[in-house]
Amino acid sequence: MTFDDHNRVGAAHAEKCVLVGEVVRSFGMVRLRVTGSSMLPAVWPGDTLIILCRNSNELRPGDMLLYCREGRLVVHRVVSRSASRGQLGIAVRGDSLSTQEDLVHPSEIFGTVSGIVRNGKYIEPISRLKYHQRLIGVFTSHSNSLARLVIFIHSICSAAWWREAL
């Protein structure tokens, strides 16, 4: 990838952030397809997230928060409210990440996940992972190869389920 290609990709991601922000503020809701794996196993690549506009004052630990960071859309779980250098922020972390992200400023927040659509089925988001789900998150956080393997197995199982439903 050339330097110009890299800049175009970065600009496209930044434009997505602007567009999503406008849509969620104008209509109160947006649907987004997941491409990353930082929220495994609560959210899988290919899932569609239903995002509702929420005020940062309404956020609770366990909510899945959509925000824009460095021109990219990110969904991570709210850990707590914190203050850093005199500014209020929201502490967040991906379910399969071992460390917390930098604080999210209220101006970066678009909303929270109110629903997940997976294989055509609506799923209520959970605010706390079960023990076996936390184990999957821990294992996938330590190995990209294991994360890819878990995603591959999940996609095969999902495809098999989908064929049976037809």
C-alpha cells in the first residue's frame, strides 16, 4: 500500500465517522456491520449492531459504546467514569483486549448498542459476560492466531446453522 493509498483509506474512515455521527444524531439510530474482533465473544465479525443515540450521562458500566477514535469507529464496553487531567471521560475496554483504552471524551460518543443481529436473529446485548465467554475473550486477547481460529470455527458453525434453518 502506498502512502497515498494509506491516506485515502484514513480519509475514508474519517468520513465514515462523520456520516455515522450525522445519521445517529439526526435519526436517533444507525445500524453498522462489525468487522473487528475486539469485542469477542459478545460481538462477532459479520454481526450487525443497532446503535441508539445516548447521552454520556446515561451510560452505565457494561454498556457497549460506539465512539470515534482517530478517525475510526470503535465499539467497546464501558468500564467506568473517570477523570483525567481535570476532564470527565469514560473508561472503556474491548471484551477480548487485556488493557483499557484511553478515556473516551463525551464529544467522541455516538451511542450505545441496543441490539445485535446475528444470522437474521435479534440478540439483546449483555452487560456482563458469562464465565466461559470471559475465557474466550482472555484466550483470544493473547493470540491473534487463536482469535482467527475461533472466528473461523464460529463462521462454520453459523453457516451450518443457517443451512439447517433453510
